[in-house]
Amino acid sequence: MRQKTKSHLAVSKLTILAALLVPPVPPEFCNNEVNPMLDSGQDTETLLEVNNIEVIYNSVILVLKGVSLSVPKGGITALLGGNGAGKTTTLKAISNLLASERGEVTKGSVKYRGEDVHETDPADMVKRGVVQVMEGRHCFEHLTIEENLLTGAYTRKDGKGAIAADLEMVYNYFPRLRERRKSQAGYTSGGEQQMCAIGRALMSRPETILLDEPSMGLAPQLVEQIFGIVKSINESEGVSFLLAEQNTNVALRFAHYGYILESGRVVMDGPAAELRENPDVKEFYLGMSDDGRKSFRDVRSYRRRKRWLS
Ligand SMILES: Nc1ncnc2c1ncn2[C@@H]1O[C@H](COP(=O)(O)OP(=O)(O)OP(=O)(O)O)[C@@H](O)[C@H]1O
Ligand SMILES: [Mg+2]
């Protein structure tokens, strides 16, 4: 229990340290245009490219076995898969937060805007505009909601007025946070803490948010609400998202493109609309099938892989 609290704090400090170093967002990141090519899976400017990465924990545990993916500017890209598939590990490999977990990228490369960043310090990664919202929310429990939000803007140099305007923007996206702004974060609900974690990331004016499992532990109605807000942040602020999620159903309704991870490998990818209609995805991840099978566990893995690869 004690150990858990300690590591929680360590991760939070690292994340916030990184968040504090984000420079003001360049004007081109604040456009309101929605790229129609994103929904059709056509080519558009690529921000993030992960090429065939391998990740090993504690020098021996091979977790990612050659993961490749790309995140286009202005898109919501979903990284899907069950428990232990490697979603969080992939996000931490991108934001360079693996070292604190004794993990290491041993093969492959991560490029952001064409530059190799897989050796980049986590704080420098944030300076480039990439912020991670950690799984499990990680608010500062003893600070109020508003103080938590302001930590995301701590080192911004664009003045109090710009920060106040962004605080107002966050409250407009999350009216619930406005109501709870004076409450100590530790006493707010899981949904409010998730909103606070996303809001804090927004306060740093990122170009790309790596959002880990926003639906975790939340009631379905709240999950819908939070995904709806993510979608409007994406469309109105031009923020790109890489969204790790077990909840395939909701993620594929809000994302433009999806990758499905299984045991550290991408086993399928495609435009979200196509994945939603794919018979294997329906059967194994959306719980729908013609022959009454309800879980992907009911079918041997090799058979699924054979069908996906054929
Ligand atoms: N610090 C670590 N040390 C050793 N193994 C780890 C560590 N972190 C994760 N793993 C292992 O790596 C694998 C992938 O874990 P990861 O957390 O990336 O999965 P995930 O897809 O995010 O799962 P979940 O949906 O449960 O969050 C799991 O088998 C997990 O046990
Ligand atoms: Mg995870």
C-alpha cells in the first residue's frame, strides 16, 4: 500500500515536471479546421511515428514485440486491446516515461514531426508538445481542482491573461470542474478527477495528448460524456489524441483510426468505421456475433490471427 502511494507520487511529479515545461502553443496548433481525410483513413500530416519498437522491462521481460503506429495531425487515434496487451507501455515508450519503471526501448524508433525522439528526456518531450494523461488520473489530492489545473500552466510565459482565458476554456469544456473548482481534488469523484487530469493537460497547450484509459472505473454515461468532450477538444482546439482504451465500443465511435494490440503486437489496424464493421472486431471486441459466441477468449488465438492476416 505504502509502496503504491510512493510510485504514484513519483509518476505524478515526473508528469507534472514535464507538463510545466511546455511552451505556449504556436498559432498553427490552434486551428478550428477538421480534416475530412481523417475519417476516411487517407494520408494527412503525420505528427508521431512509432516504428517497430521493442520494449523490455527489468532487462528480461519482453513486452512490446515490434509495435508500429502513426498519429496524424488533428486526429483521434485509438490504441485498443485487453489487459496487459501493452497499451500503457506503448504510450510510456513515446513520452519516455519507461525509465522510472525499469523499462527500455531496445529496438525501433519513435519520431515526432520527423525527428527521432526516443532518447529524448520526458520534459523535452513535453516541450515539443506531447503530454501524457496517465492511467488512473493522478491529480494532486491535496490541491483544489483549480490549483491542479493551474499546475499545467505553471511555466507558461504568455501572461496571466492567456492562462486565465485557457482556464475559462477548460471550464467551458468541463462545466463540472467549474462547480468543483474550490474542492480538494482528493474528495472529488473519479469522473471529476479524470476531467481534471485532461483539463490540466490542456492548460499546458499541447499539440498531442497521449490519453491512457479515460473510461477506467467510470459509469457508461460519464464515459460517453468524457469522450464527447475529447472529441470537441480535438475538433475545436486542433489537439491530436492517441487514446489507449480497453473499451473498444466507445473508442471506435469517437476515434478516426484504430490499432488493435494483442500480447505486444499490432494484430489489426484501420479506419475506425471499418474496424467497427469488421466481423472479427465485432466478435472479439464488441461482443456481437452471428453464431452466439460472445468472447474472443472462446476462439483460439492462432485462428483469429490467421483470419486477420488473411
Ligand atoms: N514496470 C513493469 N515491470 C514489468 N512488467 C511490466 C511493467 N509494467 C507493465 N508490465 C507488463 O507489461 C505487459 C503490458 O502491460 P501494460 O500496462 O502496457 O498493458 P495495458 O495494455 O496498458 O493493460 P491494461 O489495459 O490492463 O492497462 C503486462 O504483461 C504487464 O504485466
Ligand atoms: Mg494500461
